[in-house]
Amino acid sequence: MRVYRFPKAAGIDTLQLADEPTPTPARGQILVRMRAASLNYRDLNVAAGKPARGTIPENLVPLSDGAGEVVAIGPDVTRVAVGDRVAGLFMQTWLGGALEPAHVASSRGGAIDGVLADYVLFDQDGVVPLPDHLSFTEGATLPCAALTAWNALYGGRPLQPGETVLVLGTGGVSIFALQFAHAAGARVIATSSSDQKLARARALGASSGVNYRANPEWQEDVLALTDGRGVDHVVEVGGAGTLPRSIEATRHGGQIHLIGVLTGGEINPTPILRRTLMLRGIYVGSREMFQAMNRAIALHAIRPVIDRVFPFAEARAAYHHMTRQGHLGKIVIEID
């Protein structure tokens, strides 16, 4: 089988394609013929050997997010059958409840091998069925970006119809959050550096858009759009660099869901206290959350927004496309 590995994570161009034997599932395991995999910002850090936590194992198979078809099962497998269409969990052991350190140690494409290969072994507990209306290419976008957005909006104090959600940028997490919030009857305000992307965000359900390049003090625009009250939820993918403006844009008692670390800086807790905000750290989600999200995706026939699809042979090009930060939605590699 074909498999990509980082013999030494020292940049995108160190990614190498190899030919290896197809594995055989042991007790409780399943073998999945991967059909597609998608990229997240985290994958750029892994490629550079600079993960958010821990170290990168040698010869790592990259990418956490993928979908495919079960082609073989080991003894005692009861959750899935040959022919099932599945997506893998980002953290293979986080099935429900609170996140524990042991779950983080089972993260695909970082702590353990990922999914950028023709065939991947999973524990039978480490996958979920794909919604019937989604292709493998669409299903490959769900394990990290979609589930992170779902956890932000529903993992704490759940989003309510009529509330207002601010999404920063138009990457995978933000676009999924827009779609989920719109489906729930919430108002969405989106930010971007591109008026063209803001137009696409409106087409997906955003009621308003703010160009943060043209309006550097974008929190003032958000306050104006909410009659000075502020938003109920912020899906905060920027990190410390954008957090002060997100705090100003949030109503007293609102929630900020801290996901990304795209910008540097330090966090001053005083404004959080003064506005009695809830600041939640979000790190993907559990299988229980994944299953709930998939029910909502199926009910509302939500389709992931895909920016561009690359063939398996052009995996490096997919990484380079992400570095240019011009995408809207997800970048996918099809494993034909």
C-alpha cells in the first residue's frame, strides 16, 4: 500500500511517499480503505516539527482527519461491518465524558500515526458512521474542524435560537460554526480580510460581515451591528492576538470559545472578569459529540464547504496551498 510519512518533521517538503505491506486487523480492530483525508492548521505545525504539545514521533504518518470504507475486521468486532462508510476519531480513546490526558495521547497525526495512507487500522471504537448524504471527500472534513465547531457551540452552555454568533475568519472551523449556527436559527456575524469571502459567508447564512483589514477595530463594527450589546458567542480561532477585540465584542455574560493559536500575544484576564465572560478552551471533541453532530448534519442535510481537492500524489501541494491562507472552508486530499 502507499503511505506518506515524515521521516523527520522539518518542513512540508520532507514528506515522503513509501510502499509498505497492508496491515491485518487484530482482535477488536478494523481495516479501513481510506478514500479521503483533510488538512487542519495543526498539520502545518506537525510538518514543521512544532506541535502545540508533546513531540512528533519519527516516521509519523500525518493527518488526523479521514474517511473510508471498512474492508476487513478482526475477531470480536461488533460495532462495524465490512462495507460500512466511516470517519475516524481525532482522539481514538475519547468516547465520552471529560477530556483526559490519556485521550490526548491517542491523537491521530500527532501523538500516533494518522490517516494519509491507502489503508489504516482503527480500533472498532475509534470510528463513527458517515451521514448517508455525504461523500467520502465531504466526510473527511468532519473529525477535527466540524467537531471543534460543534463542541464550541454545544459542548458547554448550548447555543439557543435567536442568539448571535461571531465567527473569526473563513477557515474550516469558522465555516462549520457558521453552518451549525445558521441551522439552529442563530444570527451569524463573520469576519474576513476579503470582501469576496464575506459574500460567500453571507451565501452560507451569515447575516453580516466585517472586513478586518479595512476595519482594524472590527470589534466596534460588531458592537454596532448588535446595537451596542455584543454577541452571545465568539468562535475565537485567532488566539491571544485577537482575544482582546473578541472580549470587547461579546455581551456581558457571553461565551468565548478559544480554539486557535494563529496569532501571538498574551492574555489579560481583567476584561474577562469585568464582563463576567465564560472563556472555554476547546480541543476537538468526543465520539459522543461526533455522533450528535452527525445527527444534526443528517437532519439539516448540511454539506461541508470544500475549498479545493488534491489528488493523493499531490499531498505536498495541498500543504503548500494551506500555507497561503487563501482558502475558504476545507482542503481535502482524495486517496484514489
